Amino acid sequence: MRILSKRQVKELVLYSPQHIARLEKAGLFPKRVQLGPCRVGWVEDEVLEWLRVRLEGRD
């Protein structure tokens, strides 16, 4: 299992951190993992699955 940083997620999905946070709050993006008091990350497999679903949904 690999944990992605905020920068890595931003580069992978091409959304701003603010937009990622909005999607996450709405339940439309994988939830972050609290790694420490000032550090968060996302499970890579969950983010890749989120992307895969979007790719399958295109025409």
C-alpha cells in the first residue's frame, strides 16, 4: 500500500487542493488519512480507482 501526498494527488487528478477538499467533503473523492498532527495522505489504490471509474464513464 502506498500513501500519496497532497502534491502527488494534485498532480495525478489535476485538481486544486481546494477542489479536492470540496469533493472529499461531498463524499465524491476518497477520504484522506491523518498521518500526523499536520500531515495527511490518500491511499493510492483508492485514488486510482476513483480515476478508473471516471475513465470508464466517458464516451
